[in-house]
Amino acid sequence: MRRQLDDHRHGGRDSQRGTWAKAFRDFYADEAKAAGLINHLVPAGQAKARAAEIAATIAGNGPIAVRQAKKAIAYGSETDLETAMALAIEAYNNTVTTEDRLEGVRAFNEKRKPRFTGR
């Protein structure tokens, strides 16, 4: 079954310039996944449920780490690789000294779910 990706059925867009970044052709869903244009394939009508599952997984992580990751991804995706890497390192440095990080390590070592507090 042929599926098209949103309104961008011809591939990805360069978000900074609004120009087409991929060849002008339709993609099969499995091709788009293999090319890294999409992360998940789900049956028709299941996208909302899958998105909720992914959101719940993210929400179960430490809130400081999630905020830092979102910041690094948001700003890093709009810049060059060197700057993006600096943002990722900054995000790590902002989480490494938190109580939540220590709790995550303890929970891992004790084979239990972590109890994050946002500190």
C-alpha cells in the first residue's frame, strides 16, 4: 500500500530556506523510514495512540534531562554541527550534577524504576 508523508509527499524540506531538500518523487513509507525521514511506521488510525506511548515514555524520564534534551534538539537542529555538539555538551553538563541524575544511576544499579524529583 502506498502512503504519502503529510503534505510533504516529495521528501523533506530545508526548514531554514523553505527549499526542497530531496528529489521530487513520492516515497513508500518503508523507503522514508529507511532514509531516516520518519522514525515510526504505524497502521492507519494508530498514529495518535503511538504518539501517546512515545510521549509517556519521554514523560517518565527526569524532567531536567528532558528539558535540556528538548533545548539541545530545538536549537541544535537550526545550526551547524559544531554548535549543535556544543549545545549537547552544555545540556549534559546541566544535568550531570543534578539529584535526578544520581537517582537514575542508583535506580539502574539497583534494577528499579527511578523516582525523579526535578532537582
